[in-house]
Amino acid sequence: MGLISNGTTIFDAGAMAAGLGSSMTFIKKLTASGSGTLSFVHGSGGVDFSTYKEYVFTYNNIHPATNGAQLTINFRDGGTAYDATKTTTVFDSYNKEDGSAAALGYNGSKDLAQGTGAQILTVDIKDDNDASASGIVTLFNPSSTTFAKHFIGDSQGMGDGSPPYSHRRMAGGYANVTAAIDGVQFAMSSGNIDVGDICLYGIS
């Protein structure tokens, strides 16, 4: 039985009707193996940041080579360096494994105010064998030469502490440039990305 609203079929046999909603197209996957950086570059390896108005990066089981390192992101705006000017805001929540402490709030120490450095996406990740972080970054309309480039990140990781803790970080902001973004780079705040993968999708 389908779902019909005002004479328009929304769902039919469990599937969304053609022309409604959006579709996700896989573009590229990068896999870390002691990698200093993982970079998605316009015009390289099938990456084209002008095809879609919205791009999604998923990072899965990112494990640091250095205990307490954090996954970061930065953007290239036509030059060779990943140093686009950014203004961001960061919101954190956590809960320790033994339930001894928990918190929720704004984290001003991790945001940027017209900064060119990398934006921190995750908590300080433990380097224990079972520790990692996973999450999503959405980048909006990177090829625009009119507007600032907005992005939103949402991560979940095993935080470095005694005891360890579950930590969710939400980071968002904009690259305050009118030039098109032609590269997106992920790196650890210190050391390498030991293992993990990052996938890029286009949303239409």
C-alpha cells in the first residue's frame, strides 16, 4: 500500500517515488595506512566539486598513530595550501564509561574566528586497539564563487581518559572565501592516521 498526499504518491511499495527526495552518489574512497593526510582534490581521481550543491564525507573507525590525537579538516581555495579562512563553532557532549562524569556544552577552545588552521572534528582519540572515531562532514556548494562555503561535522569517538568516555562533537562553520573550494584535506592534529577510511558522496 502506498502513501499518497494531496493526490501525489510519496511512497510506493516501501520506495520513495521518483522525483522526490535526494540521491547519494559515491565518488571516492581513501583508506589510511599510517597516512599523514587524506586529500580529496578537484580534478583528481574522479573528484569534481562542481557537479553537486552538497557533498558528504563519511569517516569510519579513524584510529590515530598518536594517543590523544584529533581528526581535523581543512580546505583549499585555489592555491596549493589547505588554509582557507574559517569561522566555526563547536558543541560537545560526553559520558565516562563508569558514569562518573558527563557534560554538554559549547567548546570555545576548539572553534576558529577567521582562522586559517585546520578545524578539529573529533575528540582526543585513544590509541587502544579498540578505540576510534567515526562521523560525517557535509560541505555545501563548494564551487560557488559568490557565497561563503558552509560545512557541518558530527562525530562520535572513544575519548582518551581514565576511564575512557563516549564523546560526541558537533562542529560547523564556513570558509569565508568567495573562491571555489577545490580541495578538502583530513589529518590528525599530531602524528598519522593509523587506519580508517573516508568516503566522498555527492547529493543530488
